[in-house]
Amino acid sequence: MPTPFYNFAAALSWPVFHGLYRLRSTGAENVPNGGAVLAANHSSNVDPWPLGFPLWPGQQLYFMGKAELFNPVLAPFLRAGGAFPVRRGESDIQAIQTAVSLCKDGKIVAMFTPRAHHGSARIALAAGVPLVPAAIKGTDRMLSFPQLAVAYGPPIPTDDLVGLPPKDAVETATQRLMAAIESLHDSL
């Protein structure tokens, strides 16, 4: 269940994204109610809002946020909204363990993949949860007030990856994920 801060912030922002930006979404039924990794393209710092709104108020997304954002002023708000830090550019084992633990606890961890990174697939496979692709369109042009769109796809098939060496399983799942995100983005 979403935190009070998450609900408060979402309620305040709802009119902006649904009124001013006419947010539309498809495929929200593809996002499971239990643990999952939700992986989407990334083109703006605004992306978490349209990605999460179609699932609100029933589900809260938990985001990995770059560690640089977790300063004394922003950190309390980010944590209250479900974010946790990740040190980008290095193998941040603590962030990965946090994400796997959240998924195993039935939470949805949202990750942005502007290019083929293995983190989303690695976490989903380690936690044994669905890997769900998503695409966001319009957030790169916020000042021109575009219509924002989000599409959620069906979970990436991973059953056939059981028994493969972990590196190969993650690589294959990542390739499938990136192809699905691109296809969803093209459909918006």
C-alpha cells in the first residue's frame, strides 16, 4: 500500500498530469499485484510520475535513484516516495540486494533503461519475479505540453532461461526486454 507521502504527492500532481498533459495509458493490467521489476525507457527526470500514475492509488513503485540525489534536503522526500540510492557506474551490491528484497516482499521496483543495462533482468531473475516492460512518450518535450503516454507490456518470458549460466540468462532477458520496450514505444 502506498505511503501517506506518496499518496499526498500523487494527489497534488494528478491534475497536472491528467489535465494539462492528458496522460493516457494502456496495458496496466500487465503489471502484477505482487513483486515485479518494471523496466522503462528514460528521457526525462519527470518519467517516474507518468510511469506510476496509471497504477496509483493501488500500487506504489519503488525506484532506484542516483546516489547524488540523496542529499540532506532531498533524501527524506525521495525515501518517503519509495526511492532508494544506487551508485551508478559501479556494481552497487547493496542497491541490488535492496531491489531483490523489495521484489521478494511483493513490491514493484521500477527501473529506467535508456540503453541495454543488465540490472533489471538481473534483479528480476534473482528475485524470481516477472520482468515487465514499459514505455513512456512525451516527457522529453514537457515545455510544449505534449500528450504524455505510457504503455505496459506483458512480462518478458524467462522460463526457458532456467538452467542457463546466469550471465547468458541475464543477457538474453535483457535483449528481450529492450526489444519489448522499443516495440511499446513505437506503438505510442
